[in-house]
Amino acid sequence: MDAKYSIVVPCYNEEETVGAFYDAVIPVMDSVNEPYEIIFVNDGSRDKTEEILGELAKKDKRVKVINFAKNFGQQAAILAGFTEAKGQAVLDIDVDLQDPVEAIPEMIVKWKEGYDVVHGKRLVRKGETFFKKKTSTMYTNFFEKITGLRIPKNCGDFKLFDRKVIDVLINMKERDRFLRGMTEWVGFKQTYVEFERKKRIAGTTKYNFSKLLKLATNGIVSNSNYPLTFSMKFGILGGILSVATFITFIVLTILKINLPLVSWLFPTVVLCFSLSWVFDGVSNIYTGRIYKEVQDRPKYIIREKINFDEDFSKTEER
């Protein structure tokens, strides 16, 4: 029997949590009393995550496992799960149980009411520092301002998608993906389910500062040309400051306050070089993104699939 619901679970070095997640989600999904599948995407883990997932798949055919050839990142793992999902409704949830599996039935109810996307919205965010929550809010506000896309506040990647939305998302071609922005861009009828986010049951978050910065950059560059306007704005500002500086120096000269020649040249030269570096940096971001698209490398490489119907003896790329 084909699955009606697909649960996509990205995993990276989560040997301490995958078993607990399985034990928690199975009774919740069984209570729905409709066919489902759980797709764990092992994103190149270096611990025992792959081994544990293999054992779960052996004892439960509803558990399907995708093993990447290496670490390609959470967004690539989500895309792989979406691509292989067979359900009419597809959910994305982290394996650390911060987002409660108990909220899934309520999200399914919203879907049956006719909503195409159901966001999980955090009322309380336990286990997160003030700095992380504050910077997350600031980024969301900035993202909305420069893209015009309104990401629901306090919502992460814990979402339910109707099949037609999934089909649109997996056919969007950009390489560096930002699921939250893409979800808003595609539209459809959306709502949310509120819950209290818990602390991780074990282990540590795999999103360090550099990965968060990369995700934030992907969100902006993929959805807005706002950084490209920096050159004009800095150019105007630099021109105004230069003119103001020269006027000031001329006034000082009229007042018989003589300045050495270097005082005229140094700020002008520094300003020109600084602006040039800024412009080059912004241009390089977009040039680098174009270069990656032109390379047309696969977004991920699948080394192995477990409990899927087809024969996947060969490495698969997408």
C-alpha cells in the first residue's frame, strides 16, 4: 500500500538521537491509522548513525534510508527526501526531537481542512541562547524587508507540504536552497500549528556559526538583488562625503588654516579603495553563485538506498 504520509528526517552525526526519534514518532503515526513512511537521510555521518538506521530499516520496512556519498548539508538532505517521498502529504522534521512529533496529527488535520502548507510555529524556544533567538529575529525582519517575502515568525523547517507543493519545490533548479524562503515564494494556502520547542534530547546542534551564516547568505542571495544596490548607495554616500570633505578643507583654507597636502589625498584614496573593495566583494558573491550554477554539479550524490522498491545498485546523482 502506498504511503499517504512521508516523514523526511535529515541526519548528520545523530547516533544519540535517531533511536529515540524512531521510538517517539512510531506511536504518533500509528495513531493516525493511515499508511506512512519515514525517510531518514543520512547526510554523510561519521559516527554510528548509518549503522543504527540500517538496523531500524531491517526491522521496519516503513523506515527508508538514504545514505549520501558525503556531507552535502541539511538543505540537500531535505531535497533528497522530498524527491523520494511518495506520500500525498510530506513532513520535514529534525531528528533531535526539539520539534515535537506530537504536533504532527494536528498538522495533518490542518492539511485535511484544505491547507497546502502547515508551518510548525514555536511559542517557546527552549535550549536556544538569547543571541541566537535575537539574531534569528533580526535576520527574518531583514529578509522580509529586502525580498518582500514574509516568513512566518518563529517558524523553522518543521513543516507539512501537500504533494503539489512538493512537486513544485523539487523542480526549482537553484543549487543553494533556502527552504523557508522558497516555501513563501511558491505561495499556496498556508497556516501554522503552535507548539513549545524543547531542548535537544542528546548531542549538540550541527548548525555552527559558519553554517548558519551560509544558510542566511543563501536566503538573501537566492531571493533578492538587494546587495547589488550597495554599489550605488555607497557610491552616492562616498560622493557626498568626498564633496563635504573638500568643502570643509576649502573653508579651513579660507580661514588661513593650512593643511598639508597629504591630508587632502589620504582620506580620498582610502575612501576610493574601500568602496572598490566593497563593490568587488558584492559582485564576487553573485559571480561565484553563477559559476556554481554553470558547473551544474549534482546537488547531492546518493551512495545507497534502503527499503525503496527500485534497484539502486548504482550511485545516483541529482
